[in-house]
Amino acid sequence: METSRRVRRNWPIRTEEQAPETVNLGQQDLRAYYEALSRALGPMHWWPAKTPFEVIVGAILTQSTAWANVERAIANLRSAALLTPSAMWAVPTSRLAALVRPSGYFRQKAKKLKAFLQFLHGEYRGSLKRMFQTPTEELRVKLLDVHGIGPETADSILLYAGNHPVFVVDSYTHRIFGRHAITSGKPNYEAVRTLVETAFPRDPRVFNEFHALIVNTGKNWCSKGEPRCEGCPLSHLLPANSPFLRPAVAPATALETELTP
Ligand code: SF4
């Protein structure tokens, strides 16, 4: 697929009162993003965890905090030998809260971990294997019903711990897709998830890799403030009228060269 062409779309006009997020891009074009990132950066080998349960714990602890803080909390849990569902289920919530303190909002996060474990024990007799044998959509609905589990956490659990074919949408996805006019309007998790999931074969390896590539791009180039488009693997895919494109410097004419001291 040709990916070096400039994408010609009109930059959406944003109003103060943003409309719900809409999708402006064809599925074929979205694959160009995957290919450009994969060529430049992949493979990513995500998620950074040793076991499916550790993925679940990380997915809950990473809410509203940097990953470095989650790592410290997980190190505490590992030292206390609590990184199994049965061990964590047996420990008092107050002790759990003290151990996950580095991840911030530690009392709420301890309650969220316990809520997940209660669900796991109540529905699946404590077995992650049994839980992940549930059909994807059915399990997704059940996870979303657990206290403290929203769409991004549920999809991280499904994809990275259970190898289910879902795409995880995060703030980097919204930012990059918005800046490239792939979407416009107020971020809408389900609209973006559907866009990506229907653009690719339903293969967890593809969704895993694409999400990891987007996170890497967001961290290294597409920051919340001024994006660093020069050198970004997606710069050639910016729309022709994007405000992030720097005007090309015209080569000096022969006369200008002659007059230059
Ligand atoms: S840094 Fe620029 S080129 Fe890269 S993803 Fe962000 S807006 Fe696009």
C-alpha cells in the first residue's frame, strides 16, 4: 500500500460546543497508519507483565497515573507474594491499599482490585482460565459491570490478559486520531473502537501491536502540548491542510543567492 502520499482531507472546523466524535477516514487508510508505525517501530512486545493476573492488576492500577508508579506498586505486591488471585483475595483491603500506595488513589484502587476478585470468585470460582473462556462480548459486558472497570480497563484485560480480539482506545489514540482528522468532535470510546476493530482482521496480535505502536508514538512524538511532527513516523499522513505541517522552505532563487553577502 502506498503510504507516502499526503492524505487530502479537509481539516474539520471545531466549534466551542463539540459534536459527538465522528469518523472521517476509510478503513483502508487506517491500515496505512499501522503499516507506517510497524515499519518504523515494531514489534513492540506488549504488555509489560509476567502473568495474566499481573496484567489485570496493572490495568486497574494504571488508571490516572504514570506507569512508573504502577511498577512500584506491583513490586510491592510481588515482594508480599500477592500477585495471584487467591493470595490477593485473602489479604485485608487495608493491607492491599498500603501496598499499592505508590500508584495513587490507593484506597479506591484497593477496593477496585477487591471488586474484581469478588467478581472472579463469584462468577468463575476464582479461575482466570474459566473467565477468559467466556465469549468476548459477554465477558466485556460483565467486566464493565464490575466497580472500577471502565471500557479502557475492560479492553486491556480482555486483550492483554485474555488474548481476546478487542482494541484498547486510550488518550493517545484520541489525540493522534484527532490531530490527523481521522475523527473529529468529542472523544467517543466506542466509535473509535469500532473503527479500528472493523478496519483489521479480528486478530488480537494486530490490536495488541497497533495499540502499543500508538502509545509509543504518543509518548515519543505526539505529546499533549506541541507535537514533534518532524521525525514522527506518521508525519507524511497528516492532512494537507493540517496546522501541524510546517511550511516548506522555498529554495533560494539565483538572484537571492547572488545578493547574499
Ligand atoms: S506528532 Fe505530529 S505527525 Fe506524529 S502523530 Fe502527532 S500530529 Fe501526527
